[in-house]
Amino acid sequence: MQLLSVPFLRRYGKPVVFALLLVPAAILVHNWWLAFEGLPNDLGFNPQEASNRFTGDWTLRMLLLALAITPLSKLLNSPKPILFRRMVGLYAFFYACLHIASYLWLDKYFAWGEVWADILKRIYITVGMAAFVLLIPLAVTSTRGWVRRLGSKNWQRLHKAVYAIGVLAVIHFIMMRKGFQVEPLIYAAILAALLISRVPEWVRKARRRNRKAAAA
Ligand code: HEM
């Protein structure tokens, strides 16, 4: 079908998805503009906390979306969703940068001593920082040039870190909310479903590797 052909999706689908994924950031900027103008906005009485939470939520959503693309592609038996994987992954990094900028600027006013103390003392910040640090090499090596430089196998191995990042991000959320709260558990369940959906493939690959080793 012409509408869903790969060239069509490359040419028109990508800019549309790019614009759609930018909407949350645009909503945030719009709300801050309203707040500065003294107009009613959705940031509430604590705009700093609202920004932290909004950007944290969207980082996690983008991460889960990026993780959902390969299973979706398998489910549809089509490589087309993969066209959008790099973009979604980079958006996860973009929202993570906004999240950290919001924390460093609005929460801590760039008081680096306090930031360091937070990282050492508040475990959920330590865990969030670990997730962010792991995300950096994935964003840097997301280009075709890096796939070539590292070799496809090594590149894929490195990018498996996205599963660990997902787990750390969910732990960060659960710890940050404290006590029993449903919302972080919903994200944890989605992540678990995405991880479980990959298990049969991992088992198949491990068996193939073992067979090859035995034959050798
Ligand atoms: C990939 C990395 C990260 C992800 C996916 C992530 C995600 C989240 C999520 C989902 C929340 C909860 C939002 C809500 O309550 O609705 C949150 C809260 C928070 N995160 Fe992160 N985070 C990440 C990294 C970090 C880092 C590196 C820091 C700080 C150095 C950080 C600091 C915070 C803080 C301070 C809050 C609490 C917000 C508040 O109540 O004011 N996060 N994060």
C-alpha cells in the first residue's frame, strides 16, 4: 500500500512523528510562558516540581516507546516501525536532558555541592543519575557512522543497555513516589511485559549460539 510504503514513511511519516513527539515539550514551554505572563496555567502552585515531574514522566514514556518498537515490528512482521526507533530513542534522551536541566536549574539553582550531596544521599537520585549516564553513550552512538565504527554486533550489544536503563528508570520512579502508588507500578508492568516479550528470542539466540559452539 503506497500510504505505508517505506519511502512514504521516511518522507512524510518521520516529520509527523518528530512533530508529535515534540508536543509535550511545546506544552511545557507554553505553560512556562503563561506563568511568566501571570496567566492561568497547568504548572500549579509549585511550577518547579510540576516541571520535574512532567519531564520525568515523558522521559520514561519515550524510553518505553523506544523499547516497544522492536516487539511491535515483530508483531506486525514488518520492519517499518524500526524506521522510528532512533528518533524515539533520541527523544528519550532529549526529555532526560530537560528533566535534569529542570532539576539542576529550577530545583537546585546550579548549587553543585547540593547536587552532589543529593546523588550520594538520595538513592532515587543516584539511580536516576545512573540511568542518565548510561543513556549518554546510546545517544552518542545512535548514528549510522557509529554503527559502522563499532560493528553491528558490538553496537547491538551496547544498545542492550536500554533494558537496564528502563529498569533503573522505573526503580527511580517507584522510590521517588514512596509508599504504595499505582502509577509507577503501571509503568513497571509495561516494562515487564516488554522485557518478557523478548525472552523467547533471547532463548532462541542462546540455543543457536550453544549449538554452534558444540558443532565447533
Ligand atoms: C533516564 C533517566 C530518568 C528518568 C526516566 C526519570 C524519570 C522520572 C520520573 C518518571 C519521575 C516521577 C515523575 C512523577 O512523579 O510523575 C521522576 C522524578 C524525579 N526525578 Fe527523574 N528520571 C531520570 C533521571 C533523573 C536524574 C538524573 C535526576 C537528578 C539528577 C532526576 C531527578 C528527579 C527528581 C528530583 C524527581 C522528583 C520530582 C519532584 O517531585 O520534584 N531524575 N523522574
